[in-house]
Amino acid sequence: MTTPHERRPGAADVDVRPLPIPSHTGPGAWHSVGTVPDSGATAITWEFSDASRPGVLYYGAQNTECLSVLLGVDTPHNWRTPEFDQQTPEPFRLTSFNGVEAGTARVFAGSIFGQTGPVDFGSGILGAELRIHPHEEFVFVIDQSYAHALLAITGDLFLEDISLKPETMGFVQEGTKTLHVINAGEETALAVLLGGNVD
């Protein structure tokens, strides 16, 4: 896979923003990214996997001393997110256009790719870590009622043929049926996919 030179017909519009994503500006019920959320939202910390450690979901704002991201989730009315120490979702394969493994993923919130996260956050959200092999791409079906965002951590990532530099997020509005992700680089790319219902 090479770097896209032009956008595919029908590619979704992507709004690219740098971290941090402040309160009340995340996709759907994702309240914030990379900053402590306001009251009325739940803070969680996702610690990224690597060759020697699994990805770990922590309750609250945690200094894990490893690569991680702080996320805020809006708390639905009359709902209290269950407190937990930590959870380690199982990894699974992502499949490319040609049927080979494009990478791995871990779902830590909501449901996508036929997998469900370990904690019930009581709202229409999804969150997953993506590790995409060099020069691989894949397209996947998403919930059209959700807004989505891809947070680039490392690698030469493209969302809907739009380049995402590390520590930027590409936002896609609700109504989109599929997302197309490319790693055009020589190294494995690391990203977080977030999605949330838009009322």
C-alpha cells in the first residue's frame, strides 16, 4: 500500500484536530480525550499494548508509567459507571482486503468487530485499540448512528484518505456506513478508534 495521492469517490469528510480534545467535544458520548473531564463524566485510562504487555483499561485518571491515553465518558442520566480496578481485553485479528491479517485490535468499550468490551458504560459508545501492520489497509462497517474518531498514536496513518499525524484525531460525523484505514508506513501503526451515539 502506498500513500494515497487523491481521495476515493464517496470517502467520508474528516475533521482533523490535535490533542487534547476538550470537554464536550469528543465523538458522541466520549466527553474528552487527553484531558481530565468535567464533573458528570467518568474518567478512564487506556494503557496501550506492546510486544510484552497486554492493553489495560483502568478506572479513573491513572499514571501508568507506560504509553496511555486519558478518556472522559459522559455519564448517562440515572447511571453510575461501575468502578473497577483494571480490565485486559483479549486481542483479535483484523483482516485486510486480500484476506490476510492487517493487524490486531482490542475492544475496551462497547461493541465492534463482533467483540464487546469488558465494562458496561451505560451509553452508546465504542472504544478499541488498533495495531495496523505496515503497508496494510482495511475497511470495516460502523454504526451509522454514531460519530466516530480515530486517534493516531504512532505510524503513517490515513483515515478516509486523510493523513493523521501522531497525536491528532480524525472525526467523522454520523451517517457514515464504513471507515477505510491505511498504514502507509514501514512500522506498525497504533491508534484508538472511538465512536458514540449522537442523539
